[in-house]
Amino acid sequence: MLVRLPGIYPPQEDTWLLAGTLAGENLGSHSRVLDICTGTGVLSLCAAAAGAGHVTAVDMSRRALATTWINALLRRHSVRVMRGNLTEPVRGQLFDVIVSNPPYVPALDDVLPTRGVERAWDAGVDGRMLLDRICLQAPAVLAQSGVLLIAQSVLSGVEKTQAMLEEQGFSVEIADRVEIPFGRVLSARAALFEDRGLIDTGQRTEEIVVIRAVK
């Protein structure tokens, strides 16, 4: 059973796709894992269950961190929770694996919500306001030969994520992908996406990918 405090978005297909990729990494007792935008803490729990000895979960939401802490406690996993903006709370530290399922849904404008459940998905007009920052910030806190795993929709520019990471010397691949029907949020924005040319007329599915980048 997964505890979820009010206002915290439940894990979706992208979370489980990313969890499957994370489970395939070699996580031993000395592994250091950073979970950015932890939400319910599912990915931190997966890392701990897979054997990672040091797991850190970061989120801006106090409720998300409380949810993660409770879920870890119930499973007797050791997860350090830290409140802050992406990698800022862990500057100066290094991790062997960084995993992130950030907000990536294209929105009406570039004003990020500061409260409410919309924080879990809204990511600016192109859906990249957090993706771009993660691509730029992650290398500074990733150990040599470390692995960065990111989930995102093709609606928010997979090629740009790959290019940004390759420019910083990463070896990048698509580790997994899945086609899923639009949920409530994307269905409500389908006309907007059609107008922007992000989807074909009448399209009501999106492809989710997991990007795996090795430093």
C-alpha cells in the first residue's frame, strides 16, 4: 500500500516505466541514488528495495517529502528527504544514479504553478522548463560513469534532451518507451496541442520514453 497525502499526484505509467529501468541498474550497498521531483517517493523506494545503500529524495513540496518519508518508514527503508529546487539541496555531493520523473506537460504559458497538484505536470509552453534545468544541473552532482534516468513525453522534445546531454559528454540512449492514451490533463489540452502542431488532429495518445545517459 502506498500512502499519498492530499495534493500529491499518484504514480502513473511514466513512473512505472522509469522504475523498471531503474531496477535494471546495478545498485549495491555503496550506491548513491538521487531522486529528483520525488512525489510519492516511489522511485526512491524502488532504489532502496533494489539494494541502494544511500537514497536521497528531493522535492519542492513539503507534502511530497512527508509522503516519501512515511512510505519509506512503512517499508523500513532508509531515505533521506530534502526540500529544494532540483539539485540545489545536494550541491557538492555526488551520486551514482540520478532518477527523475519531472513535470513535462506543455502548458498554456511559462508561469509555473507554485501550489496545487498542477505542480506535478505543468512545465511551461514547451514542457521543458524543468527538463532543461535537469539536463544542465545533473552533471555537476553525478559521479564519473554515473547514470542519469529521465522520463518524459515526446510532446516535450526527446531530441532536445538527448542533444543537451550529448553536448555535455554523455552517452545517451532510449532505454524504454510506451504508447499510452491521454489522461484527464492531456485530454483537456488536446485542442491546444493540435493548434501547436504537437499532435495530429484527433490523436489522443502520447509516447513516454525513458532516457538513459551515462557520464
